Amino acid sequence: MLLLRTPVSVRSLGTLATAAAAALILTGCSPVVDVAPAKDAANAACAPMMVALPDTIADAGLRKTNSQATAAWGDPSKVILRCGVNVPGPTTDRCVTVNGIDWVIKEGDPVWTLTTFGREPATEILMDPNQISSATVLAELAAPAGKIKATRHCVGQEDLQNLPAGK
């Protein structure tokens, strides 16, 4: 058996070592964000939304996460997104429409939970409105969230009052 060896120069080894060191340094600066996946994270309907997510929201850059159908922006994280959460049913929680996407808002202290309404699977956003504007977050995520088809819409008090009698 004949083995052919390609000579490796010291310069090539140095270049490889430098590249490896740079990769470790870059990885060390931006650790992977630990986000628990949603129950239905493997739902194929999440994929079109996930590939359409923006690289930044306000001044917060997109970071890598350790779970399927999740995303995080900012270091430390200002916005966390999970696709495949439970679809909200009828609720008295506030529902807003931003760029054609309905969101149910649960205001916490300090973290707010914003969940798409009328889309299956549902998408959840966790954010602190003291760190980033909820209007900016919802506007930036409207187009990606719209990749999941709406089957229902929010109904407000004024909609209920305008229903014909007996409905």
C-alpha cells in the first residue's frame, strides 16, 4: 500500500490554528440562548415563519438558540420567540392587531407575553416593554407571523355590540 503525503507547511498550520482560535472567540462572545421548545415546535407550519425572521429588532441582533422553532434577539435577550405554543381560545385579555396580525397580550411584571391569535400553530413572544417597544416588536414580527395562515380574528366589544339580535 502506497500512502501519498501532502506536505503541510508551518504557515498552513498557523493559519488553521488562527482560524480555530477566532471561531472559539466568536462563539464565546455570543453564547447560544437556552429556550425551551413549545409543545408543537416540530409543526411544519413554523418553518416558513422561522426563515422569514428579521436579523434585528430595533437595536437587538438575532442570536442562536438551542431549540427548534425558537429565536432570540439581543444580548442579553430582549425578545424571545417560540412557535408551536398552545393556540389561545376565547379570552377577555387585550387583543391588538398590528399589520394584519392579531396578538393576545398578557402584561406581566416585567415580562409581557404576546401570542398570535387565530393562527395554528400559535407563536409566543416574551419581552420586557421597559427594554424594547412592544409596537416595534410586533411590527417587525408581523410579516413572519403572517406566514402562518389566519383562521380566526380577534373580536372586540364593539364587534359584539354590532351583531344582529339573536346571534
